[in-house]
Amino acid sequence: MWVRLLEEWYDEIKNATAVERIEEIRISVFGKKGILAAEFAKMKSAPNEEKSKIAKELNTHKSSLMELLTNKKIELQTKELEEKMKEEGIDVSLFGTKSEAGALHPVMETMDRMVEYFVALNFSVKTGNIVEDDFHNFEALNLPKYHPARDMQDTFYFKDEMLLRTHTSPVQIRTMMSQKPPIRMIAPGAVFRRDYDITHTPMFHQIEGLLVDEEGKVSFANLKYIMEDFLKYMFGDVDVRFRPSFFPFTEPSSEVDISCVFCKGDGCRVCSHTGWIEILGCGIVDPNVFEAVEYENVSGYAFGLGVERIAMLIHQIGDLRSLFEGDIKLLEQFQ
């Protein structure tokens, strides 16, 4: 009787058309109340000489049924998956939805434009290490141990006098230590300072420039002309003024202002009603810097430009931090 039932289950498995039906058969045959369990239980009352024969026959059917169930289940699952993939298939030859064009980030776009100006004047582009040592970042630039720029509130320090560079000027030092004049270079890149408000972020970008040649061949007048021409290239028809200032690595030094691009010099909140906006610093390289790199009988000038500051003025962005927040509504405006 039970053999006939098992043969019927063989047929049921072969003719099954759904995975769910396979599961029903498995429970009916192999479950705790299934056919095989019932037949194994009957062995207790069978004569001892027949138990071995019955067990062998039951185990043979058990293995065959399990193999058949497993193979059939795989076959049905594969068929279901193929049908589902066919239903969800995509015709790649059809036109897709329109995608919006991307755009350069305003900081990168501004930096590229600045670099293009100086490359056109035969300045080479140099890059350097983000993690610097004390000598290249401070001492060689005439920043002694007691200088306030070394304050822990300004600089990210590591162990062994290593730090995140606070400007790209170390690239200038390394360039001078690796080659002899004449040098005409700019150093664009990210710099780091411990500061965060609407006009400062812990990471920002600078482009610092350096020109070195034989003594007497470099003048402040030349520097002044380059800076004025660069600012008109970036901002159009603006007035430019130079104010005496102090930087440890240049002497004489100057801060450079442009007439406010918002009020055209009439005075507004952005320029604190002065009509002027500070834009960069520059000067003639201090002799102590040349001494640190073992240069003799040379002269040169250097300048430093904040990329984010110029980008904010060009695009009239009020908060520097918004340039780093990845706000799509802001970035879409630059497509």
C-alpha cells in the first residue's frame, strides 16, 4: 500500500508546476506526520528478520524522493526567475529619461580660471604635500617659534612637528630648494586652519605665486602690474589699491583691495560701507627666506590668493560654508 502511495508522489513531483506544490509534497512525504515517518514507525511491529529489508527499501525511496524534490524545486525556481526577468526586462534601445547636465563646482571653476591666467604668463604649476613639517611650513618662511601663527588655535598639529599645511607656501620653499633661479611658479591647493564661521572653514583653497630672478631684475612695480591685471581679468572694470601691510615672508608687503563688486564703490553692508574689499596679500620676498633656501644675489616677489573668497565675490555667495555643504539647489545655479 505505502509503495503505491510513494509511486503516486513520484508522479506528483514530476508533474508539479509551482514551487509551492513542491513544498506541499515535501511536507506530506518527509514531515513528522508524513508517509515515510508513518512507515518507519510501523517497523517496530514488524518481524525482526524483515526490519532490515524494510529499512533499506524505505531509505532508498527516501533518497530518491529527496533528490527528485530538490532537482524539481531548482527547475521551477529557475523557470520563475527567468519569467520574472523577462517581465521586468528593459529595452536598452528605447530613449531614457532626460538627464540634467552637470557643472563644475564654483570653487574648482574659479581655481581653473585663476590658474589659466598665470599659466598664460609662463608660470609653472607646482603641487606639494598636504602634511608638512615645521621647517617648510614656518621656519623657512621667516616664522620663528614665537610667531602667533603657530598658535594651536590656528594650526592642526601632529606628532614630531608635523602638521596640516596652513598655506601652500611650503611648495615654494621646496621648489627653491630643488632648483636654482629663475623661478616663475604658482602653487594651487587645499590648506587647513582651525577656524569655522561664515567667512572661514577648516579646509579651503589657495593659489600662492612666486617669481625669483637675479638681483635687480624683479621689482614691486612688476608685481603691482601683474596683480592689477589679474584682478581686472577676474572681476572686470574694478579699481585696485595697495595698502602697506606686514607678512613675515615678504618685505615690503602690501594688502590689495578692489572696489566693491556689489555697490561699485558706493558703500554697502558687504564692504562695511567703505567701498573696498580686501582681496589678496603680496610683497617682495624677505631676504631671510632666501637665506633659508641658500639663495644668494637674487630678488623676487610672492603673492597669495584665496580661491573661495574670489568665488564668493564672483558668484555673490553670502556664506562660505555653503560652498562645502553640497546643496543641490545652490550647485544647480552654476550649470
